[in-house]
Amino acid sequence: MKRISIANPVFNGNEKKYLNECIDTGWVSANGRFIEKFEEKFAEYCGVKYAVSCANGTVSLHLIMLGLGIQPGDEVIMPTLTYIATANAVRFCGGIPVFVDSVKGTFNIDPAKLEEKISERTKAIMPVHLYGLSCDMDPIMEIANRYDIPVIEDAAEAHGAEYNGKKVGGFGLASSFSFFGNKIITCGEGGMVLTNDEKLFERMKLLKAQAVSPEKKYWHIDVGYNYRMTNMQAAVGLGQLEQIEWHIEQRKRIADLYKMFLGEYSDILVLQEEPENCRHVYWMSNVILQDKVKIERDEVMRRMEACNIEMRPLFYPMHVMPPYFDKELHCPVAERISARGISLPSHALLTDEEVKYICDNLIRIVTEKE
Ligand SMILES: *Cc1c(COP(=O)(O)O)cnc(C)c1O
């Protein structure tokens, strides 16, 4: 069996054609027709008014924090179980990420543990739609509205995911997406901010391009950044976006196979939940090893690797890693998900046989006597 990798981008649309057009016309940097087109089409796809493309999904989060005017000492509430960029974007502005525990079945931020984290210094609430599944947005929005705190969605892993029939990215004041090579759709590196707020949009657009005056060339009205996306990235991104439903269908196909092959082993392996009111886009399929499994998670991954199957651990909680270490903080649900969770190969090129091979080996390994 050849090595099965965890992620594998697929370019089967107009990506090459559009990219060639950039090279043939010389529009390779931050000007060119694909940038506006990609922004317009992505905003339209998500049902949001304005889009700001940028270099990656980390700086898109930073742009939002800058746009909100996050200052040293300001607090932003987020799940402890996320990718490090969510927390870093706050820290870049001197802000303090405040961490919340997760819901056991969905892995997402627990709305029931959110309100107690709100303080006078809370400037935003940042839910993260983990692994392609929307957070439980109704209670989150209810709390945020009651305290008049803006919600910022980190939707880096959830392009096309839905909650109550509405796409993620349009619930809060702004949202952030990533187009890194392993995401639902990719342009190598890339990011996008979406918002319906015109003032915030203008501010982020200014800051992403050196804060140069819209009226006067080379006249800078603030300290800005070079966070621009290139026309080449946008060309690939647009080609991918045209095929996004295909990409999502493939991931769903893989997830359904995992459900089929692993569903009856729920006493040893549990998959991430898919609540009825959500459309999960399965950026990654994941399993949690149950208590009956006596082998350590990392050992399971090592044995799978020996079968030529690449796996990755679920994210580590922010509060256990050096930049955000907090020994006072206990998030038992997130800590357990992280310690016992594995992300399975989840890309569009996997065949039914390969998924079966993965499942057979996984079941064998977790039921093996040491
Ligand atoms: C991938 C990811 C990001 C950052 O995206 P990059 O494009 O890699 O900078 C941010 N947040 C989450 C939750 C992610 O998964």
C-alpha cells in the first residue's frame, strides 16, 4: 500500500488556466483581475457583503483585531481548543486571549461556559468552527448581543459549513478564512476577511496595504502592513472556489465512509458529532479514543504510521502550550479531546478501499493487547 497522507490538495478546475493568465499578462503581485473577482465571489458564496483578501488566515485574524482597535490589556474570549493563530492574532495587538472549554461531542466552544468569562475588558468573542463544524451560534449570539460584544468567527476550517441553513462567516461582525494548502479550498497560502460593516471593511482594506491614502499615491495616513494577497493566489483561489461544492462533497464522502466502517465501534472510537441543524463540511474527520482503549494516542499514531498511514493529533489546548501556559486553568473536556483525539486522512483523492484499509488497521491497533 502506498503512503496515505492526511491532506492532499486537488486542482481540477480552472486553476492552471487562471494562473497562466497571471504569468502571461505580468499581473503577478497585488493588482489584477482575479483579486477582486475572488473577493466578490467568495463574499457572495458566504452571503456576506464585503471581503478583504490577504496573505494568509493568520494575518486576516490580525487585520480584524486591528480593525476592532484591540489594545494592550483588552480581552478576547475564544476556545482553548483551536489552532494557535486564533490566540496569536490577539497577542499581536497586546490583547489577552481568554480561554473557554469545549463541548464533548462537537469539540467546539461551550456556550454554557462562555458568559462567566466576560469582564469589563472583553472586546470580542471569537468562536472557531473546528474541523468544519459550525459552533452553536444561537446561544453565542444571544450572550454577545446581551452584553453588546462583537462576535468574530474564525472560519478558517469551515468554508461552506452551515448552521440552521445559514453559512458560517456571516453570523458575527466579521469572519476570517484560510486558504492554506490543507484547507477545504486552497491557494497555497491565503486568507480572507468577510464583514457586512462598511467602516470596518474600509479600515481593514487600508491597513492591509500600507495604509496608503486612497487619494494620494505614496502618502501613508497610518502605520499599515503588507498583508496583500497576490493575483496568482487569487487566480488559484477562484479556480478552487468554482469547484467548492465538489471539494465539500468529497470530504463528506470520506466522512460517511468513516461513519460506516467505525460506527459500530463506538465503545472504543467516537467520531465528531454532526448536530442536525448543522452542515458539517469535514475539513478533517476525527476520532476520540475511548477509555476502554488502553494504548496511548501517540502510540496508536506510531503504529498507524508503520502501516504507511499519516495521522495527526487534534490541536493542543492553548493553555497547555508555552506562549499561553496557565496552570490555574482547567478545561477538562478540551484536555481530554486533545489527549485522545486523532485526525484521520480526509482528502478528496482517498478511495473507498483506502478508507477501509485505514479503518481496519485502526480497529486492529486499538483492540490489540499490548
Ligand atoms: C489554518 C487556521 C488558521 C490560520 O490560517 P493560515 O492561513 O495557516 O495562517 C487560523 N485559525 C484556524 C482555526 C486554522 O485552522
